[in-house]
Amino acid sequence: MDVKQKVMEAHEIRAELARRKWSKRRFADETGISYQYLVQILNGYFKATRMRTIMTQHLFPENQSNEHNQ
């Protein structure tokens, strides 16, 4: 069964970063998204579906690999 991973909303990403105690700066560095742009996305200034997809895949890489194995 091909189940696509849901792209997280900005508030969900913020909550996950807080749960993991990750800073936005660290997350920006790890994802390769500029810090200023990442903050604007997480504050809701831009919908940025493609960037939120990258963030979701970075937070939950196991879901991505499971999709390919099914």
C-alpha cells in the first residue's frame, strides 16, 4: 500500500522541535534552510509546502524509508 507521509504544518514542526529540545538554528543548519526563512515559515509568513516537506522528512526519516519498502 502506498501511503504518503503527511506534510507537517508549521505549528506541528514547532511543537516537534520543542519536544526534542532542538533550536531553530540547529534545525536550519541540519536541513540547509536559511535560518531567517525557516523562522518565517514556522511563524506562518509563508506556506512553503516544499520546505515543510523537507523539514518533515528530516524530523521523521524512518517514515520515508518505510514508504519505499512497502
